[in-house]
Amino acid sequence: MRAAILESVPGNLVIDEVQLMDIGPDEVLVRTAACGLCHSDLHVMEGKMTMPVPILLGHEASGIVEAVGSNVTEFAPGDHVVGCLNVHCEECYQCLRGRRFLCERRRVLTYRADGTSRVRRGEQSITQMSGLGGFCEQMLAHRNGLVKVPHELPLDLAALLGCAVITGVGSAINGSRVRPGNTVAVIGCGGIGLNIIQGAWLAGAERIIAVDLNSEKLALARTFGATDTVNGNDGDPVAAVLELTGGGVDAAFEAIGLATTVGQAFQMIRPGCVAYVVGVPAAGVMLEVPGAQMLAQHRGLQGLFMGGNDFKRDIPMLANLYLQGRLKLDELVAARIKLEQVNDGYEVMKRGTEARSVIIY
């Protein structure tokens, strides 16, 4: 089957043929329906995140179950599923405490129990990002890397739930626990940032300030629930947020992954509050905040991975919110593209002018 493979770093993706191994007892074979283009994949392509190559990227994927392994009882052929990048074991320290997104074996489970890959190109082993590899016409995944969604949910939109939506909405609802009446700031209005905004809106935040350098993204942020916008080109965004709120926000979210904007998020919060790092910093990047200010003003800086989600609970919940008309998904999709256009899609992403591109198989 056709797949888009990253062969070297830095580099573009190469379209080639791959083969999947026979289905294992805890595995599920999925015909891929759609896969969103995420900045995390681009970070791997640019060498900002280190992963073994050759690799099948694509972790924001949806599809239809074609076959299941002998130990799998929760899925059946014909089920509609979404992949999630935090496959989990259900047995480690973190899983037993309800933090499956921090599973201590999640990287091990991207491979088979014997450490081999589920994908080959001839005699060559191909790594699957997050154990999924959504840039391929089929996925062979561990059963704990998938979750069922209603058939009524369009699969091109369902794919977005697996990363952008669950990370963004989850960061507001699970990670920081935004409450009615809170004020929040969100720096970066891409796919993740827009979903932090709508997560804060769903949670009842009174004021949601969107910060970006792109006026079109700021306009889009208002449709997702932002009550105010700050364009960083117009001056100091920290000063603007402090002025708008009379002293700072209850929670600030950095959704880009830059040390500069992380520092800005920390300065936007009120004493006693927390700034959250949701964007992915490049490998080796160090973050700095004023230690005296952190101590004396009881301020916090915390990372949020995957929105602190429980994806087998949260993805069906998000799917139902969309079907009820309470969650925006259609507006996230800027372009629907073919697998052969994947590199062009990442060039658009680098320009930072649009929301999500989604590969449709």
C-alpha cells in the first residue's frame, strides 16, 4: 500500500509502497480514512524532535476497522475509530493512577512485544509514529491506541480529535481546569491554540484573550470563543494583556513552543496562578523564568502533555459535543488534500496562514 515515509532528517516525505505484518493478538487493522497534518510531524521532519528513521509519520488519524486480533473484544470490523498518540499499557504506575497519557510503556507499545515494527518496506523496518503511522492507506495498531467514535461523525473531522482537539480542549478542561468566570490568555492560534480557546469557552471562561501575529488567525479565534485579541505586531503582548485584565489572567497557555512566548505567558498571569506550556519546544531548548518572582508571587509554570487526557473517555465525549453542535470541527479544516500533496501541505503550515490540512484517503 502507499505511504509517505520520512527517510532522513531534515527532509521531506517520500511516497512509496510498504507492507504490514500479519495481525497480532492485541492489534487492530484499520483502513485509514483521514489524517491531519500536525506541527509535531513537522518538528520530526526538521530535526527538532528526534525519532528513528525511516518513519511513518501521521498520528492524527481516523479510519474503519477491517480486522482484529484474537485478544481484541472492544472492536469489530466496520467500527469507526480514532487513533491517539498516547497508547498505554493499563498496568504501569501512571496508568493505574489514571494518567494514561503518561504511560511508562507508551514508547515500547509503538512496537510489537518483541520490539519489532509492524511495517516493512521490503526487508527494511519502518517505525510508526506513536504506533499509528497515519500517512499510510492502512494502520496496524495496538488496541489501546484506538477508540471508537459514532458513525454519524464524519471521519475527516474525527481525525482531528486524536491530537489537535483533545490536546487543546483537554488543556483547558483537564489540565488547567478552567472554571466559569476565569480569565485566560492563549498565545498561538493554530490548531492547538484554537482548541484551547474553545475548551476555555466550553468551560465557561468569562474572558478569553487570543494572542498571535496573524490577523486572520485572530479573526478565526473569535469564532472559536475568544472575547479579545492581541496582535503581537502592534506592541508588547504582555502589556496589552495586563491592561485588558487589570493585572493579568488566571491561566495563560503557550501553544507555539518558543522560549520567548513561554516567558510571555508566565508574565501574563496574576500572582498565585499558573502558565502552561502546550506547544512543543525544540529538542535542547531551555526555558527560563524569574525565580524570585515565581517564589514571591507564588506563580507556576507547568507543561501539559496531550491535554492531560483520558482518550477513551474524552474522545467519545468530544465526538458527542460536536454532534450536539457544541464543538467546532468543520472550521478547523482549511484544506483537504491527497497523500501525494503532503509535502505541499507542510509548506503551507510553515507559512502559518491557515488552520489544519487533512489528508483524505
